Amino acid sequence: MGSAKRNPVLWAIWLVASLALAIWLSLQLVDEEAPKTAFLPGPMTHGHHQIEMQCSVCHGDGFDSETTLQNACVDCHGEQLDDAQDSHPKSKFTNPRNADRLANVDARLCVSCHVEHRPELDVGMGVTLPMDMCAHCHEDIEKDRPSHEGMGFDTCANAGCHNFHDNRALYEDFLLAHAGEPWLKQPAQQAPRDLLARQMRDEDLMALMRGHGEAPADAAVPEHWDGSAHADAGVACTACHGGGDNWVDSPEPQQCATCHEPEHEGFLQGRHGMRLAQGLSPMTPSQSVLNMHVEASHRELTCISCHGAHDFDTQKAAVDSCIGCHNDEHSNQYLRSPHHALWKQEKRGELPPGSGVTCATCHMPREEKHGEIFVQHNQSLTMRPVEKMARPVCLQCHSLEFSLDALADPHLLENNFKGQPEKHVPSIDMAVDRDKARGDKKGPY
């Protein structure tokens, strides 16, 4: 029997449909404003999903090469790795003595461990990670560390143990230096901010604050201006809105960076500001993978979303702005936590400034750089892995042992640290035992 006779009508329909699809895809590809959803090979992890339509951020304009992809990772995350004193820098693996270690995992490239469009590999930190990555280089670790005998390589990254990049709160000398500390320090409070006070002595900044030109005659003093930080500092309306013909009713978020550059840079590096950093519209809570309040779904996240347009209330920004959007269990439990009780006492004047603990205290900690203390506005910086919060945040008030135990306890994380840790991380114990066995004691324990 011969082959079935082809139907020319069906062939024509198939040809026209294929041609139409090809034209549509081509137009989507060349149109910078068109969404690129059709070209995604799979969903992004929640670390990058906000910018999934900006393919060129990672892949370059022409999906160029492996080098382009690597450079994109370093452009966004390189500074954080430098600040973290990356314990596995690229230089470690370009050393010829370690060349054999690259046979199984090429650790010179970020994508060897972290791949996108494969959300099924997400380990819960917003990134994909092979759980056996340590085994390739440390398969005989029990010979040097008998305390590790019998431990599975899928436990290396457990809370309080090891981080591939940022081990500042976990390296052995640091563990020994903080062994035996009381769980609560006295006084338990954070350092006061002083960056802006120092900047106020900068003549160029003072000139910016005075503004240029005149405000429109019909520009009224806003309701919440009197008594605000900007009013008390003598900031003119034209410093933000512009003067004369350059007046704008609603300044862009970038205007805040004129005086608050470190805070603005941090904001753009975190989840809240990463879309703005790539030239996209501001993030809205509806784009989050976390639980958010429905009524907050379409609020755009910029500086004034938390600080207000004219009142610039840092107390409101530290708590109310956060729980006004976030609707997860950890956030909802904050108002019933010991941390919030301390915050209420501080606001009533019963405790000195810095004694209360707000959402911002932990997620936007105060940092010291070049002798100046400012608020880190990258709210993602200390989130993943959780031990990254120990050194800049928890140690302000608590011992390292208590901090690691608390951060490793999922129940405490969920109820916003209401109670004592039920889990113990033996990292400090192991370091002390090893130190004693050497006979040349380093720790003050």
C-alpha cells in the first residue's frame, strides 16, 4: 500500500502557523520592551526571579559565552564575596597544586554549583546547590578531624557548621575566641548611627541640602514636614524636588542617593531594590515568593515606601513598614516576641537607645566602615545562609554559641526567637576539644 495522501490544506495551515510563530518569537526577541517569558527554559530560583525578564543581565546581549555568565555573577556578587573574605576564592583553584581538584567540580565557575532554571535543585536558600560538593575535595576529612568521622557530606552546610564562601562566624580561631561567653551580653545594645552626622560637616553636602532655585509659588508645606529629620537638618524643598523649571512633584528614588549614597547602594543590591538596579520598575509584594498581605500587593518598593515622602520616620520604617507587607509566620510573631517588648520599652524611654530590637535591627544591621556607622540597606545580605547574621547582628547582644544554636533552631526562627534554643550546634565544642588536644591552647575559655 502506498503512503496516505497528504492533505495540502493541513500542510498550508501548519506552514502558516509555523511562520506566524517564528515571526512572533522574533519580534519578542528584538523588542526590548516585550516580555521574554516564552524563551525561559525553566523557572528561576527566588533569588533571581524578579529579574528573569532581563536575560542580558546574566547572558549578555548575544548569550555570548561561559565567561560572560561568570562575569555577570561577579559583577553582582563579587563585592559581597570580597567583604566576606571568601574562603574559596577563584585563586585557590587556579593554583596549579589544586588542579586535580577541578576534575569533578570546576570551582572556578559559579555555575558549577549554582545553576538557574532548575528550581527543583533549590536547597531552600534561593540558590541551587549540590549537596555533595564538599566530598570531592574533603573525602578524607576524618583523618585530620576525628570529630567529623561518620558525618555525611550532605550535612556540611547545616546551620552552624560550614559555609563555602562566608565563614567569618565559623572559622576555628573565631569559635575559640568566643567560647564560654554568657548567652546575653551587658549592655545588650547596638551602636548609634553617626554617618550622617559626620557628613553634615561636608560643605558639598550642605550645599546640596540647601538646594538650588525657587519652589513654585503654589507649593505648600506638606502635612508631616515639621519635626521631620529633613526639616530639622534644614533640607530645602528644592534639594529633592529641584527648583524653578526643574521642579518635579514626585522625585525619582535615585534622588535620595544624592545624600544617602551608601544606603541607596545597599538597597539596590538587595531583593527590595534589585529590579531598580536593572532598570526595571520597582518591586511590588505581589512579585515575592513569600507570603505577603493582600492589601500590600501592588505597593511599589522605593525609599519612600518605608520612610515616607516627608515624615521620614525611621521608627515606622524599622517595624511598621516591614510587617505592613510581610505576612509570614516569623514576621507575624514579632509583635509577640521578647525583641518587640524591648523595642516598646526603648520607645517609652525605659531603656537606652539601641536596646530595642526591630525588624531592621536584624535585617538591616548597622555596619562600621572607615570609622563610620551606617545602616546596611541590603536586607538580603544576612539572610542566607542564616549564620551570616551571627557576626554583624546576633553578637551585638548574644554569645556566639547561643547565636548559632538559635539560628539553627527552625522553631525559634518561626516564632521569632521566643524562648531558648532546643538545638545545639557543637562547632565551638569541637574547636575547644581540638584546641585542648594540641596542647597549645589558643582560646580564652
